Amino acid sequence: MKLFLVLILASFPLLSQNNYEIQVYGSELVPPGHTMFELHSNFTIEGSKTSVDGLYPTEHQLHETLEITHGFTDYFEVGLYIFTSAQSGVGWDWVGDHIRPRFAVPEKWHWPVGVSISNEIGYQRSQYATALWDWEIRPIVDKQLGAWYFSFNPAFDRALQGPDTKQGFVFSPNFKLSYDFNRTITGGFEYYGSLGPVTGFDPFRYQQQQLFPAIDLNLSPKWEFNAGVGVGITQGTDHLIVKMIIGYRFDL
């Protein structure tokens, strides 16, 4: 029975291998002439315990991702990601790199909601992802309503090299809802999903679904802090993950 489940799960992409930048994006860009450095730290407490499709098991993997984003204009920025992973018996590994150009509707247009769109493309080593090269299109819509904030990222992912290319585009929606308890502390929920190919979603039990109670600390306009604990609600998802993002914006 266990062998049967492993064979079934092997036919579906594992979102857990992509837990390097666990973040629901807002529409706001890094201001022109500024550079944001962010460190994404994610640790899988309870994940896969066996190797599937040549991928390392995810349980007790620590992912450290450096994200460097530079703002060029009030409607364009470019981000660079450097992915790494550390695990007992494997050591510290470079996983891959991504680049992410993003365009936004400028605030001076006075749209009722914030809108931007990013295109992220990059490479991951075969021990960590079945898609060696992939491409993500991420529309972003967000809004601040008093103390409440929401952001919706209906992302579409496509493998450009590897066995997952036959799937075409996969729908991976992300959502955030939060509330400002005071000027410093914001709390809420973040949702991350990967539902399957747009031509036909996977059965629910094989979809990737994660819910993160999360907190943001508004320490300064230059600082960013986000942390949360994620629970997988389907069998195709790592069951327990902790994450933290620390960022600082430089005037350069």
C-alpha cells in the first residue's frame, strides 16, 4: 500500500520542493534608486521522508534564499533570487537562481486597487525540483481598507525543462488577509496552493494546500519582517513549515 501511494504521488509536482520564497506579494514596488535585500528562511518540520523522482526528502530541510530587488522606475523593478538548502547527510547546497522583472500600475494613476505583474524565470538543480527550468507569471492585486489588508496572487507556473513540461501551465493561487492591531503589529493568514494544470485540476488530495497564520512587524519604512507557521491540509503537501522573512531597503 505504501509503495502504491509513493507511485501515485510521484506523478504530481511537489510544491514542497519550491518552499524557498514563501510570500504573498503586494503590488508596491521598491522605489526607484533603492535596493531591497531580503533573507527568506524556511524550515520543514514535517515533510516527505523518502526520495521521490530523485528529489531529496524535505523533512528537516532548511532553505535560505537571498532576494535582491532594485527599483528602476515607479512602474518597474527587477529581483534576483539565490536559493540554498541545508540538510543532515547532504550538507549546504546551492539549489538554483531566479530572476524576476515586475511591472506595476503607478500610484499616480489612482486605480482603486494596487496592480502589478511579475515574470519569474530560473533554474533549480535536479535533486531539488523536477522542473530544471521554470517560468512563473504572477498577477498581483491588493488593497488596504482601514486596518484591513488583502492581496491576491493568482500565479501560473510552467516547467520549461523536465518531466513536468507536459502539464503546461499550473494554477497556483496565493492569498493574504491581515489586520493592523496597532502601528507595529499586523497579524493574519496567508494561503498557498497549487491546484494542478489549468486544463484540469488535480484531485483535491493531490493538490498542494498550505495555510500560514502569520505576523508582520512594521518597525520602520526601511525594514520588513514576516514570520509564520504553515500547515499542509492535503496529503500532497509538507505538513508543517516555519518561515521568516527579514528585509532592509538601502538607498542605492
